[in-house]
Amino acid sequence: MERPKIKRRERDTIIQALRAGVVPRLGLQHIQVGRKREITELTRDVERIGNGGTAIRFVIGEYGSGKTFFLNLVRRVALKKGLVVLSADLAPDRRIYATGGQARSLLAELTRNASTRTKPDGGALTSVVERFISKAIREADSDGRTPEAVTRDKLRHLEELTGGYDFATTIAKYWEGHEAGDERLKSNAIRWLRAEFTTKTDARKALGVRTIVEDAGVYDHLKLMSAFVRQAGYAGLLVALDELMNICKLIHSQTRNSNYEQLLCILNDGLQGSAAHLGFVLGGTPEFLMDTRRGVYSYEALRSRLAENTFARDGLIDLSGPVLRLSRLTPEDLCVLLINIRRVFFGDNHGAAPDDALKAFMTHCSERIGDAYFRTPRNTVKAFVSMLSVIEQNPGTSWQDLVGGVTIEDDDGDNLSDVVDQEVGPSSLERNDDLASFRL
């Protein structure tokens, strides 16, 4: 199988990101390994959303096990399938539920990071609204109606939903600004959709609407967004939230329980199919899920709904439930990953890092930190990239002189994680020719 050519920009991005311990946003196909079954299951979820269904997944894994990369992977699959993706990390000032503006802040971050296939790096909300208007104009031309009449018909459906009247009014105001060339009016409409208005008075003066998106209305706003993106011609809406461990860190139990109650509402809608063309993928640690004092399992209604299949034991798996636990990378997976990283540096010519160098590096890591080097290999990968950088920039340097000096820090979970498969299909172990002759 012919290997994809690595572009210079992709190469630089991969190396810089892996050295920092974060997930590269470009060139993932060059370093992907493992996770075939999990990817297949999440791809089915994305297709279900596109077909009018709902989905919710809690992606659970230890620090460094690949949660963030996996969320980015699902995001890429969703974009490829024609969905709009909203993504954000939870933080002290960004929560699922709040009364002091933190939930609205989360919505503002989600909408600022809105992505589509043509704008995968965020900032796509304006493009979505413009596509809605363009679609209305095309339908008006084909039906012999005015664009205003088509727009009203499309927005009438939104008015039936909670908060839909002012949502539809805001879209209509954007249409007015589009027709009149009023950039200020268009900008105000986007600000309202992004939950950036903080007072009703300002919103009324700018757009003539009587409400703003407040903390209590964030989930209803997301359901409106899912209906709107469908009207704009997209397959649906996927919301990706990471760092849910921050809920556990909330000091007040009532605040935590309010966030879990909002999660319960989202979960019930997802399991019962109450929403349409809407999905959630949520990343967290085992502590976030299973801690009975501060985690999800401290909220009994969530604990009962997220209980794992008791028949999935003794090597049996069930990936159909809302909780998806990321499996650990095997030593073979890590071996393939290091081979792929070496290829990013030196191409198919192994350069000054032959197979013996990889064997020695893995042996050194195994003896130094045990099996943790492949269970949570973020810092192992960082050390390997640093070693290859020295070899590349110092011609004549021997890898034998460097391997013994490699130090691996304990992974404290502050950064991001390892690399997993990007696409559904044969695993990297099945299609990597180098591994057949590379055995420890």
C-alpha cells in the first residue's frame, strides 16, 4: 500500500505538537495507530445523527490514554459526514449548568469554535448562516417565490421550539442586514447567536429581540442550533466537550449536582431520542465517572443509566452503551507509533535512527518506567521526538550516545495524549510493513 506523502506543513505541525505533548491538528493520518473498534462505533453514532437520530457518549480514559485525540478524531469524522461540530473544554468559568454566566460562557466558546468541513478550524457560524441564506435564495429562484417568503417558511419551524421565536427573529435580522449591506446588523445577529449579549436591553436595541441566551437556556439553544443547521443543509450537530473532570472539582455539592442534573437531561434526551440530528461526545477520566463522592456515580440517576453491561466480562466487550472506555495501547501499537514518527522525521529512509535504535529506546523505557510507557505514553513520545530532533540537527551524532540518557517524567495529566487511528479500516498493525521485521 502506497504511503501518503507528508507535506512540510504537516511534518512541522506533527513534530512541534508531539514535542509539547499535545495533539497535532494536521497530518494525523501519518501517525495513526489502533482504536479500530471504538472508531467504528463512534462512526455509527455520527451516521445516526445524520439520519435524524440522537447520540451521547462518555469517552472515558486515564490521563494520557488518548481521550483528547479521540474527541478530535470523532470531530473529523463528523465533519467528513457533513455535520456541524461545536467543541470546547470545560473550565472553572465554563460549565454545563450555572447561574452566574458560566454556562453562557461555555456556549460562547462552543459557537466560536463551530466547525464545518470547509472551515474545520473554527469560526464557521457565520458561514452556516450565510449558507442558510444562499439555500433560501436558490429555493426561491426554483419555486418562483421571494427569498423573504422562503426564509419565513424555514424559520416558522424554529419558532415552535423553546426560545425559537427570538432565534428566528435574529436570523431574520441577519437576512435584513444581508440584503441592505448592513454589516453592523449582521454582526449583532452573530453576537446574539454566540450568546455574547449580556443584557436584554442591549439585545433589544441592537436586534429588537426581547431575550438573550442565559445560563438556563443553553441546552435549548443547542437544540435550536441543531434544527437550524439542518435548515442550512447540514446533516446535524455534534457537541464535543472535554475536561469534564472539572465538574468533580467544583467545591459546592449543590453546584456539582446541578451540573449532573443537566447531564442527566442531555442523557435522557439522547437515550430516548427526544432530540433530532443532535449528538454529544464527552471526555473524562475514570475518576470523573466512578468517584461515588464527587463523580458522576455520586448522582444515583446517572449511575443507574451509565452502569456497564454485566455480561461484558472475561474478555467480552460491549461498545453500544453510553460509556466508551478507551482501551490501552499495546506495546505493538506503540512500536508502530514510533515507526510512524520516525518516518515523519526521515521519510522511508531511516536515517540515523535504525530499527536497533527503536528497539533500544523501547527497552530502555520498559526498564525505566515499566508498562506505563505504553499505557499512557505521552511523555515517552515526547522523549522520543526530542531524541530524533537532536539526531536530525546534529549530523554524526550516534543514537547509542543518546538512548541511555533518555529520562521519562511521570505523567501528571496536565497535557494531552497519545495517537490513535483516524479512519475506520484495517488497523495500522495490519497495514504497516515495517512491523513484520521489527520485533523486540
